[in-house]
Amino acid sequence: MRTSSKAVGVIALAAMSSFLMYAQTVYAVPESASASLGVFLDHRGDGAIEILPCNGKLCGNVVWIRDGAPPEACGLEVIGNVARVGKDTWDGGWILDPEFGDKFDVELTKLPTGELQVVGYWGTKALSETYVWKRAPADLQRCSAPQKIAGN
């Protein structure tokens, strides 16, 4: 059976297109989180969380709490081990519900508005809750993390 040069060209073009799409997918997403996402107010306005790179992934610590909140909440790590999975999306880590002390899986997406979409889920995103966190004001008065006593 004889194959025309036109057919070979079409097959080669399709193979090249597939390879280029694969290469973009593999190489367009850096392995690590290289910059801070910023400081965001949680969906209830009870606290502000600063999201920073931690060992090539993202973590988030409480840097502001509403008056009357327990002071030990300041400095608490509430987001951890979140890895980049897309240009503005991180997933695979955990988020702490400080009210109940439970950890859930989390996906973070930086929105074009500068806000942060936070999806907490339990194993599957079919069982999830989605919140949008707003950027904290630049002049936010940060709390002081409680001092640890030697030996504790």
C-alpha cells in the first residue's frame, strides 16, 4: 500500500502539534511556588492569612485576628503543602478549620480580580465548599505570634 506524501505530511503535522501541546503542559508550570500570593482576609473577616512559599510549595499563617479572637491563633499555620498545578492554581495541600481543628484538602486559585478562591474538600471536589478571600488592606496591623517559653 502506497502512502501519499500529503498524508505523511498531515500525520507529521498532527504528531508535532500533539508534542507541542504536551511540551506546553509539562514545561509551562514551574515546579515550585516562587513568590508570595499575599495577605488575604478569610471569608468571615475573622482573620488574615499570609500565603508564602514553603519548601517549594505554599503555606499560610495567620497574621491578623479580629479583636476578641484567641491570641494563640496568631502565627498559626492554617494552609500547608499546596503545590502549583497551573498558572494561578495550587492544589494537593491542606487547610485547617481552626474552629473545629479539622484539616481538609485545599485548592487555591488566584482570580483576575486579585482575590483568592479557596476550595476546601474532603478527598473529592464533589464534597467541597468554595470561598472567596479578599486581599487584606496594605496597612493591616499584624498581630504578634505568642512567644514560646523554653522547654514548651
